[in-house]
Amino acid sequence: MILKELTTERTSVTSSDLPFFVVLARDGSFVAEKVKELKAFGLRYIVICGEKLDQPSVIYRAPIGKYDAINFAVLEGKIPGDTTIVAFNDVDTRISGFEPMLHYFEDSRVAIVYASEVVREGPQRTFFALFNPLRKLFPLAASGELMMMRQEVLRKILPLKPCKAEDTYMMFKVLELGRKVVFCEDCFAETERTKTGSKEEIYKRKTVAGIYQALSFTRPPPVIRFLYAFLPSLAILFLFLGPNGYHMFKGILLGFLDFRRGDRSGTWKTTYMK
């Protein structure tokens, strides 16, 4: 187990030196698999679940949105006080590990480290192939699939307002505070995303609306705001990717329009199916 490996390398390591995992789950799907995975790593955790399950460390919370689950977990005292690093992890992911992410926190200026997503099939394989090199240069969007954050900084930015892109919202707030964020490609969270262009359009519409919500609540560096100011125009480049690119382009425009029309909700009203 990871805990034993770390203890062998650094005898001063205790459980409080490891990240405390907060797993976000809309319902009971994948909870058993995620709990088994985290136990195999020797980690402490809680699951904030939108379905009532009779399992240890699984806490029911009506599924209002991930922003609400995060507020609940932290502000209602569900995270041990001796925790230095809080890790947020989506229930429907498989993680490769996390130790390389912890090394970045040796720099006291670093407040957030987030892992790469791995998608085996569907339109987002192409999207991440284009997007990941860009966000190595600019912190444009975080990855909530696996994201670690210093608890002392996390508490400074809560409570989160309703937002459909809570991970990027938190990242922008950290940047506003003058702290550093790191995109770690040495760890990844494998997940399934959209498998058709039409579903990708829905997904892009949700996430883009959420990112503009996040921008309205925060003041990240000017270059980030500048790039998003031109996103609706730049999105036309996706048309060169064929049918899937067309749906990405349309989803980005619809998400931007949803925000401009006043969408400030923290949940997606349309049923989303992978």
C-alpha cells in the first residue's frame, strides 16, 4: 500500500501527511469500487453521496451540485482537523496514484495540484490532445476528477457560490490569492466521458457556462480573462475537426449564451447520459 511505501522512505510520515480524500457521488453507482480503491491505497476518505447508503464513511447529502457537496464536507466538519491536503475525487474514476502530486506541495506557494484526465474513447480524446498542451502554459481549467488542495487555503475561499465548474472556480480563487497551481501529468484519473458528438455538445455547454460563472466570481490573471473573452470566436477552429468538432463548437457557444442569458445555477438541468 502507498502508506507503507511512504513510511519506508520517510519514517516521519503519518496518516495525516497523506491527502484526505473527499469523493463526490451523485448516487450510489461506483461507490463500492471507489471505496475498495482508496482502501487499497491506505487512505482516509469520506464519500458525499446523493443516495442514502448504509456504508461506513458514506455521508448522504441531497445532490444539489458539487459546489454544495464541497461546502458541506469542509464547513460541516467532515474533514479531520489534522489534514493538510484535501483531495477531491469523482466517484466514477480510476486513479493511477497520487504521490507525484504530493511532491509539488513541498513548495509552500503551491495551493492546488490537479491530475490529468485519461479518456479511452469518444470525442474528448481529441479534445484533451489539443487542450492539455495549452493548459500546461496557462491555467485555463482545472480537473476535478482528481484535485488536491491545501486545507488552509481551501477554507479561505469557502463557501463556494453555485457554479457548474466548481473545480475551475476554486483554481481561479487560488490564483486570485496569488498562490500557485500545478497541472500534474505524472498522475491521472481515468474516466469515461461522452461517446457521441451530440453528448459532447451537451457536456461542453454545461462546462463552458460553468467556467464563465467562475470567471464572474473571481479575478484570475488578466491573460486568463483575455483568452476567455475571445473563446466564442476562437471556438470556430473546432469546425476543422469534423462532426465532433462542430458539436464542440456549438456546445461552447451555447454555454456562453446560457451564461449571458443569466444562468447562475450550480446544477445542470438537462439529463446527461454518457
